[in-house]
Amino acid sequence: MTATTAYSTHADSMDAVSELASTLGSPSGGVLIFFASPVYEPKALASAMHTTFPNTQSFGCTTAGELVSGHMLKHSVVAMWLGPDEIKDIAIEVIPDIAESALDLDPVFEEFENHFQQETFEMDRSTFFGVVLMDGLRKCEERLMDKIGDTTNIHFVGGSAGDDLKFEQTHVFANGEAHTNAALLVLLEATNGIEFIKSQSFKVVGKKLRATKVDEANRVVFEFDNKPAIEAYTEALGVPQSDGEKYFRSNPVGLMIGNEPYVRSPMVFDGDSIVFFCNVLQGMELELLESGDIVADTARDLEEQLPDNTAAVVNFHCILRTLELESAGKTKEYGHLFDHVPTVGFSTYGEAYIGHINQTSTILVIKGP
């Protein structure tokens, strides 16, 4: 049995899960990944998923929009079942109290090594991979990704849970339980291998901004190039300061690694400062970016990078990309890019790909035979 996807827009948790089951059946074993709008009561939904699919390992989170093969949705729950043709084994660990804790991941990775009976540094990175899902309101993504990088060389991708832009509370799900102020680390062994696609739709403008005074913990830039941040940013754009926030989505900044921007998106002006959705470090040199066509650029990336033997795709897709697609009336076009392959995903409050980034899709590709 190959990867299977399903979705439901029923408002009641049990009705929604029953509709998922009508498509997915009653799989024995395997992995169930699901992403759900916060219109569903989190504990009720997690319990219903575990009760309905008792023989699977299940995990997921709340969203700011959902993706499933061929569709971008709102107020829905989407799911993907992966069987032994795609996933050999899985271990799920919950990290509680991420805002308060020192984020000691050693016990988590000891559990992973006990489960798989090998050290993570010896695991084959062409078949072993990690998924990370975290509370999207705790500003802990950078600390967590740094800790993961310090602890293992296994690639972890994922995203920050959402709550339909209410910014009140988000949840992650693991085997029938719903957790807030928490993160999930999931380590999986693929049967036939994996790939990662990082897709964003920006080009460099040719103007640089160096962060010269910042509050890293709170993601605030006070100064670029020793000028008030608002002044330096709008000067680089050539627009009045009063119009600066209008350009945040179309003109974020990027940390360049090679020719690839790792996007940091401005959120709001705060006096003369700029608050970002992502960490900007003291002394970091950033390129001013200009947005392109998300649908066309994603189509190109899929055509160039999606393997012919792709069995399933998990798309961690930034809410800012979703908002841009909505404003351009292109959500259906974007959904149709994934018509031909089993796909599940969600609109995130930030993406995990070698750190914490914004306005990007970090796409996990699971290969078939």
C-alpha cells in the first residue's frame, strides 16, 4: 500500500476524523501525519485521531492553513498515511516547556539511539531524517534548531505551529496527545531515501544592510549600518518611512549562503526599530530582496528537483507565502502544483531548514522504489 492522503472540512472533530478514515481506511502500522486548523478542539482531535487509527504512529500540529494533494484549504484537517513502502521505522519525542527549559536534547537523542540501536552520528543521512514541529508563539525556534545542530548531523526540517493568525495558542500532536509550549522531534528511517527542496521566490536587489544594534532574543533590530533601522530600510528601498511597512512582504531581507537567500521577514515597525519574525544577529549582513512569482518559481523548483520516484511530499509553507497567494488570487494554482503526487502540509509561523527562516517552503520528499 502506497502513501495516501485525505482531508475533511467537517467542523466536528469526530465527523472530520471519520471522513478521513473513509479515505484512509484502517491501516495497520505505519505513520500518520496530520495538520489541523485550530477550529478543532486540540485534545478532542488528537484523541479522535488516536482512537480511529490506533495502530499507527501519529503526529502533527495546528496550522494557519492546510495543504493536501491539489488543494490549499482553510478550517480543515489534512492527513497522510505512510506505510512500509515509504517508512521503515519512526520514533517520536515530545519536548515540554520549551519557553522555560534549557532545551537539553541529550535525553531525546539517547532515546532515539536506543530505539534505532545506533548512534545518530553513524546514521545514513540518505535514509534517516528528522521532522521538527514547535509551538509557533514562543520565539524558541532558533535555540531549538541550534541545539539540534549541536547534537546531531541528521537533517531536521519542519515548521512552527499556527493558529489561523489569532496569535493566542498553538499545539503539537503526538500519538493522541495535544501539547502547547512544546516541540516534537520525530526521527524516521525512509525505506528508499529522501530529498529536501527549499523553495522561496526572491531575487537580490543589490543593496546590503548590516545589523549594527539588535536585541537577538526578541528579534528586534534597532540599527542597520549605524542608522535607525526604519531609516536604513526605507532608504535602501527608496520609499518614504511612512510607507515602509507596505513593503515588508515584498521586500524582506536575506542572509546569503552562496547564492541562496535565507529569508528574515520584517513584522512591524516599533518606533525607529524593526521587529522581525526571525532572529537577526548582531553584525549580520543581509541582502535586500524583491519578491517574484511564487507559483512559477515553485513550479520550476519542483520540475528541477522533484525526483521521478517521489512517493510523498510534506510541504512546510510559510503563512506569508499563503497571504501573498491569497492576495494574488493564486491559491488554486499553487495547490494544483501538487496534483500529481501525494502531498500534505500546512501554513506555518516559520520554517525549519538549517535554522529558522521565513517566507519559504521547506519541502520534504520521500522516495519510492
